Amino acid sequence: MATRKPDAATDGSTGGSDAEESIESLGYEQARDELIGVVRTLEQGGLDLDASLTLWERGEALARRCEEHLEGARERIETALGDVDADDADGDLADDDDLDD
């Protein structure tokens, strides 16, 4: 039975040990798009066990990177909402009553 090898765009081969480092430099959309490609390749099957495991590990790392971005965004939103709530409590924001004048 012939096995096909993943291409460089989806197998995580970046010249060696900098595969993890290259993931750290990816933005959310880049990591998400590559993760989608990894999932598609794994779903198609046909890879040998080693290639599948390598690709799976790359996908796990990409998923973690996406989660890091999402958590960072969540924290920024919570901080922004906290700032708005603090301003509201200090009376810095206009009340609806002030808008009627």
C-alpha cells in the first residue's frame, strides 16, 4: 500500500527544531488556517504512522497557539470593559439624563 507524505505546507517541516518557534510567530488567522489544512490532511488519510503523528503534533501546537491568541483577546476585552465600568462608576461617562438636555 502506498503512503503519501504530507507537503511542506502542512507537515510542519520548517528545517528542523524551529517548528515550535515558527508556530510562536504565527498570528491567529495564520495558525487557524494552517490548523484547518492539518485537519483536512489527517482526515484524508493515507499517511504513514510517523507522518500522521508528526502532523497531529503540529496540529496540537497550532491549536494551542490559537487558544493563546483567543485568551489574549478575551483579557483585552475584559480589561476594556473593566475600564468602561470604572469610568461609569466615577461618573466620567454621560448619563442618559444628560443627553435629554
